[in-house]
Amino acid sequence: MMENRGALPSDYMAAERTFLAWIRTGLALMGFGFVVARFGLFLRELAQTTNMRKFETNGVSLLIGTALLLTGATVNIAATFSHVRLIARLNRGEAVLGPSGTAIAVALGLSALGLALAAYLVWVG
């Protein structure tokens, strides 16, 4: 078992770097969600300018894009709460080990959204 020791400055800096990485991830998800949400509009415009078959949007790209946008916002909120809890644990001198539940949830959720987006692209194409 690990002994209880005080947190080092490097522990706080590592926590800060991790927090900033989560914020970047959330912002990237929100930006990507906006792009995906507007993907249906792009396909409709492309079909009109190239005289392809008429493209009927069914709102799937808007739905998936909105889900990505909301996931990004949720990631930023969850990262903030997780960071505050982590700093409190470091201040108490507790050992901080184990996988991040937030990271696992985000990975599984993004995998599901990615599969849905891939299915949509196959269905549209």
C-alpha cells in the first residue's frame, strides 16, 4: 500500500495540464459538433450545384452534431468538477490512482456517436 505523503508541486502542475487537455478536448468536440451539424446543409448545396439527385435531409447530421456539441460542453463541466475534486484530494495528501471514469465515459460515448455518423454516411452515400 502506498503511504500518505504530501502532494508535490509537480502533482499540481500535472493536474493543471490534465485539466487543460480536457478543456481542449471539450472545445474540439464542440467545434466538430458544429461542423457535423452543418454537414447536411453542405450535402444539400453540393447536390444542387452538381445536379446530382435531390438530397432530402432527415436531420441526422443535425442530431449527431448537436450530440457532439453537448458532449463537448458536458466534458468541460465534468473536467471542472473532476479537477476541483482532484486538487482537494491532493491537498489532503491522498493517493490519486486508477483510471478516470470521465475518460472512459467520453471514449465510449464518442465511439457510439462515431459509429452512428459512419452509418449515416454509408446510408446517405
